[in-house]
Amino acid sequence: MTQMQDNTPRPRPSILEITPYVPGESEVAGARKVFKLSSNESPLGPSPAAKEAFRAAAEHLTEYPDGTARDLRAAIAERHGLNPDNIVCGNGSDELLTLLAQAYLSPGDEAIHTEHGFLIYPVAIRAAGGVPVVAREENLTASVDAILEKVTERTKLVYLANPNNPTGTYLPIDELKRLQAALPAHTMLVIDAAYAEYVRRNDYEAGIELVSSSHNVVMTRTFSKAYGLAGLRIGWMYAPAHVADIINRIRGPFNVNVAALAAGAAAMRDAAHLQRAVEHNEHWREWLREELTKLGLRVTPSVANFLLIHFPDEPGKRAADADAFLKTRGLILRRVAGYGFPNALRMSIGTEEANRLLVDTLRKFLEGP
């Protein structure tokens, strides 16, 4: 923890309790070719239409962006059948998750997240002066009953990643409805659906239906995953009108830049490219799960664009050993000890070349010298 001098400006005490978020690695010293499978980025990249819109935006760099994100909100609304007035755009969904905490948490208020939930949640909660409350999971999946056990009169927010990162598990819509119905009216359910585009399950719904029928539910989404625009930082939120009004009051007036607005709208309107990304993910996720299981590794079933791989608790075969071995071949996976998985690695679904190399390299690692 940072040591503060007595004669320096002092932040809110809860901020000193924050463990800074550490992103996935992106470089390997000495590697001829690097396969970055640590950040759940799209191996297909962005839509050609999004690239063209990005290039065209270069002609408008002297101008402030549209502070209302009108065209981007219109594209999102068209795609999902929503009222654009209920959409708020942000500098990634992280900004929106943080703004919700700033708007609805007072010092001492509580906000719940699950034990293996996204690490940004406790950061946002503490930064607002709130108290993070951890709800246990069952079989690496969020538990409605466990969440409800933690609810008190001071609970103002419940953050729920669905699907969850880094496990890839999800709650069906009936369970989300049960959770919302049991929450106090003053408690907001925040559904973080960053990986919703990848889910192909009949019992899954990203949250649009629940937001539309409730006063205390919001859903956040991102362009960083399936749309391949992580570098531009674009997120959006669908919320009841009273929540959208509050977030619009406190967000930066130009929080989404010119290039992001243009590329995001073009990407949202290119349904064919999104479908190719989803189909690629569906095929290689299942192929990887089968091949990794054949190697004797345990893989948590995932509906997202990544897999959580568990390693044997044996000297020389643990996750840290595998991580070091993979890096010698230019393969970067995500260490997830901070999420409570010291002996697991999370891998993003990559290109065919990266996926096949990953399996071959892990086979060599497990076979030993």
C-alpha cells in the first residue's frame, strides 16, 4: 500500500485499499512471433466498414465529437430494437460501470459482486467510497441465492458479469428474473454482458428484456470483444430513463472520441462480420475444449470467447510452469491468480494458427523433456 506523507493531499481512504487492475501481457522478450491470447480480443479484427469509417474520421480530428453520440446510439437502437434515449455510450463499458458506482454509492454503501467476478467491480466500488461484498459461487457460476444472502439495507448495487470473466459461465434468464424480483427496490442490478454476442444458448438473454420491464436493472455492453474494437474503447449501456438521465449528468461531455463514434456505428451495422466472428469462436472454442481435455487438462465449460484451463497440482506441471513454457513459443495466456485461480490460465480463442500451436505446445509441456 502507498505510504502517505502527513503534509500531502490525501485521497478518500477507500482508494488506498484498491489493488490496481493489471491487464493481460502483450509482449514476450526475444520471441520471433507473438500470439496474444491474454485479453479476449477478436482474432478476426474489426469490420472492414469500421476500418473505413475510422480512416474517414481522420478528416475531423480538429472537431469535438458529437457529445450525444447520436449516430452510434441510433445504430445500436436499430440493431437491438431499442429506444435510443435509453442508451448511454461510454469510453468502454468500464467507464459506465464506474460511473454507476459514482452515481449510486455513498461512503459506506455496499455493492455485491461474485467471488470470481471481473476485477474492475471492487475497484469501482472502493473508488466511490463503497464497500465491496463478495458472494460465493457454485461450480464457478454465480448463485442467485448466495447473492441474496448478502443483500442488506445498505446494498445499492449488484454487479453481475453474465457470462462471467474469467470462468465463461452464465446464469439463464429465469435466474436473472428471480434475482431482480427478490432485490429491494432501491438496489440496482448491473448486468455486465460484455460477451453476450458469443452466447448461443436458448435460456440466455443479455438483459434487454429485464431492463425493459424493470426500474432497477441496467445492462452494459462493449465493442471490445466480438466487434474487434478494443483499441478504440467503446461501450454502451441500456437503462431505464431515470438512470440514463443520471449517468448523462456526470459523464464527460465528449467521452467517446470522433473515430470511436464512427467506427462503432459502422461495426454495429455490419451484421455479417459479427456473424463470422461468432461462428469462428463457436467452432474453435469447442475444438480447443475437446483437444485440451484429451491432454488431461480440466477446462471450465465456457459460452464466451475464452477458456479457463486448470493444470495439475504437480511440480513442473502447474499453471506458472505452463505459462513460462508457452512464452518460450511466443504464446501469451492470462494468469488469473488475482481472480482466485492460482493454478489456472485463461486463453482467448485465437486464430487457427494460434489455437493449433497452443495445443501442440501444451502437449509437449505435459509430456515433459
